[in-house]
Amino acid sequence: MLNMRRKDLAVAASVGHSTLSDFETGKRNPHPRTLAAIRSALEGAGAEFIERESGGVGVTLRPEVE
């Protein structure tokens, strides 16, 4: 969706590549500040998170602003 590799996300969020792998496999649980950094990196790459209050939970691509 974003054409972002795990390595790119790790760099953008300032977390270790292995840390992301551990989160994905459930070996570790992220701290709130780490989740915020990952979310910020994804939003910076064009992701838009849809909150429950907005009618659902999910993620989409942010529309490009011209």
C-alpha cells in the first residue's frame, strides 16, 4: 500500500528492524511511545488511520493535496 519496507519503517520510526519483527510475531509488546512513532512514520508516508468515532477502524491512503 505504501511501498515501504520494514527496514524503511524502522528507520523512519527510529526503532530497530528486529524490534518491528518482534512486534509482528508477538514476541514483544510495543510501548505507547513506540506505537506513536510507528504511526507517525506511516502517516508521514501517506497512511491515514480511520478511528472508530469516524465510522470504522482501519487505514487508507491519504488523498493527495494538489
